[in-house]
Amino acid sequence: MAKRKAFPLRLDPKLYRMLQKWSADELRSVNGQMEYLLRRAVVEAGRWKEPPDEPEDE
């Protein structure tokens, strides 16, 4: 498994509840959903210069 960088993140409680629902709908953890969304945003913005690694199933 690839190394992961851990860091604290403060979110608005309403945003967190929305992420919980969304991640449950897609059968992911909240952490996995956030990583998926961030990775997708970085790729779509053209900031990822090489093909991204495929995330491992949780």
C-alpha cells in the first residue's frame, strides 16, 4: 500500500454531513470520497502531469 500523508482538516459540520451522505451513496469512506474528489479536481484542472495512480479499494 502506498504511503499516505495524514493531516488535520477542519470542515463545516453541514459540509461534513453532506460528504457523509455522498460517500455512503457511493460506498466509500468519507476520507476515500474526499481523496477521490480532490484527485478528480486536480486532474480536471490540468495540475496532474502524469496519469494518476488508481486508488486502492478500501
